[in-house]
Amino acid sequence: MEKVITISRQFGSGGREFGIKLAKALGIPFYDKDLITKAAEESNLSADFMRHYEESAPGILTRTLYSYYQIPMTDQIYIAQSNLIKKLAEAGPCVIIGRCSDVIVEDSIKIYVHAPLEKRIERKLAMDIGVPAEKMADHIRATDKKRKKYYEYYTDQKWGMAENHHLCLDSGIVGIDGCVETALEYISKIQ
């Protein structure tokens, strides 16, 4: 296994669990939110500060104000994470989830995990993330909207489009384990 695998996903689709299981099956490292902590260490910013700004695209007012003085904080965080993602990819095969890694690591195997909204609601309610059932659909849509805005701002590509990925998996149909099996089969064919 010589390639880096990058995963993009809809919120609640199980993309993180899929990535963990795929990395374990392949015997390679998995990187996700921990990138924030590592990027913080390398950029001398606090991890809490970075979490507040990560996966947020700067607004017009922020960009205008910062354009005269310095790079907006969201851009600084994106740059720090991008540099770390490149470093991890150069170090060897791994699975990286989110943070525009599919664009940052151009020659990666790009996988997108999605599921119908009702399946994502079920999944998140079962995880008890602290959002009431009646507000879960709105929470999922808002998170996806935020990810879409971030992705499209930093990549100039449309988020969630099949043509931007080598493999699109519906975890609502085949489940996480089915997604892992399918991905392993796909990866074995392109080696």
C-alpha cells in the first residue's frame, strides 16, 4: 500500500469510523482532529484557539480588515494544517480525514462517504452528542453547510461532488463495515 487515502464525508455518515477501520485494516496511521493539536504545536497557536477557527471560511468583513494588516486567522490555520498534511503524506501511507486533504494531497486515493439524512440523524442520536432529536436535522445541515463553505473557499471545487473523488460510498446502504470492504477491494485493484 503506497498511497495516502483521503476521506471527505457528510456529517453523521460515519466517515470517521470508516477511516479508523480502513486504516486499521491496512495497518497504516489515521489522522483526523488530532491534526489541529499537531498543527497548533508547530505554529505556536493554542489547540483550543485553532478548534474555534478551523473549518471556518473567513467572512468578507474579516478578509477586508485583515487584508491591510495580516493574513486572517482562518487562513493561518488552514496553512498550518495544510503544511502538516503534506508532511504526513510525504512520511508514508496513511488515512487523512477532512480538512481539504483530498486537494492538498493531489495524488491520494480520494474517498467520499455519504448517507441519507434520516440515517445520519439516527447515527448521531445514537451517539448522544448533546443535540435534541428535534434539532438534529438542522444541526447536521448546518455542519454540512459549514464544511461546504470551508471546502469551496479553500479549494475552488464543489464539495461532495462525485467527480472530485475516486470512490463514493453510501454508508446508509452498506454500513460502515460494507464501506470498508468495498474500499479495500477498490484499493487492491489500483495498486
